[in-house]
Amino acid sequence: MAGKSLKIVPPISGVAEIYDLGRGPETNAQRVKRLQAEARMLAREEVERLERDLRRLAQQANAIADGGEAYPAGIRELTSRISVETAQRAEILQALLQRLA
């Protein structure tokens, strides 16, 4: 890369970027494509975070459902259903994300 002028730009979304200063400014079309790609990446990260949160919620609900007599019967039954349903939703999200990869 002899002769190239590169600059590290401070991160906006948590990831530092390297720009080739010799390449010239982006066209509007290039900028739109780049921003769309960034938006898709951020959207995927948000869905992945939701999937992880749903799994944690399912585990917490399952712990209450299996908590025995410390929890009233109605609460144990409800959290048992929440655990199963939430885990299923997390599986669906994961499958959809894998299909998009």
C-alpha cells in the first residue's frame, strides 16, 4: 500500500472505519448503498439482541416455573407457558436470521 493515504475515522456505531483518502468523495449512489448496508447490519444486530433477550427471559420464566412451592401455582403455570412460548419465538427469530445469512 505504498503511496496510499489512509485515515482511521473515529467510530460512530462502535466500529472504527478506514477510509482511502485518495479515492475521492462518495457519489450519492455509493453513499446510499453504504448507508443501506449499515442499516441492514444494525437491524440484524437488533434482532440478534432480541433473540438473546428472549432466551434469557425463557430461562428466567422456566426457573420460576420450576421453583416449587415458593411460587403460587398460578404463577408457576403461567411462567411455564411463557418459558415455552418465548423459547419458541427465539427459535423462530434464529431460523429467520439464518435464512437471511
